[in-house]
Amino acid sequence: MPLVRIDVNAGRTPEQISSIADAIHDAIVAEYGIPARDRFQIITEHQGGQIIAQDAGLGFDRSNGVVMIQIFTQRGRTTEAKQSLYARIAEALGEQGVDGNDVFIGYVENGPEDWTFGFGRAQYLTGELAVPNRA
């Protein structure tokens, strides 16, 4: 059950933004085996200059088409699973016209005690929800 924040610069059509969100979700479903309806995404469009994504020393530039992705999920997946997810997301976004140099992913892990889905209860701890299996 990842929570995914997607930040993009203004200028894309609603259909393009939807396709980007779908591509990211489909990649997570495929790689981690989560249910398709286990979808939690926050999509934010920013005016020019509000996303700064410079070179991290890798020798390439990003365009105005950068897609900044933050994935918040429960800890426990292997490094290989994460690497596979990153590659799948980049490939899926490439199919939507997003260049590989414009795909930026930050991955944050936490535990079952860090989630509540409503009513002020940590449902993974109360047993209302099963802790997800690791892919």
C-alpha cells in the first residue's frame, strides 16, 4: 500500500497527467503484486520555477517535463525489488513521453505503526488490515 506523491510542472493536459499517474500505479502493481484498487496518489501541478531538479553529478540536465515521485511504503522490500520498480516506472513513463532523465524517484520506508486509514486507528496494528506481503 504505497502512498505516491507525483509532482509535475504545469502545462500537461489532464489526460497526460492521468496517464502518468496510471503508468506509475501500474508499475507498482506489477512489481509489488499489490491489489489494483490499493491506489493512493497525490498529484500536484506546480507553476514554473517551483520544482528545482538540477544535476546530482551524473552529467545530464532535466527538462521542464520532470516528474518528481515520492513513494511512501512499508519497509521490507529488497534492494533488487526496489531497483526493478525504478526501472519499471522509468520504462512506463517513457511510454508516456517522459524522458528517463526527467524521472526522479524518492523512496521512503516506514512500518505498520505509521499508517492510519481512518477513524484514528493504525489498522495494521489493530488487525483490521493484514500487513502486506513483501514482493
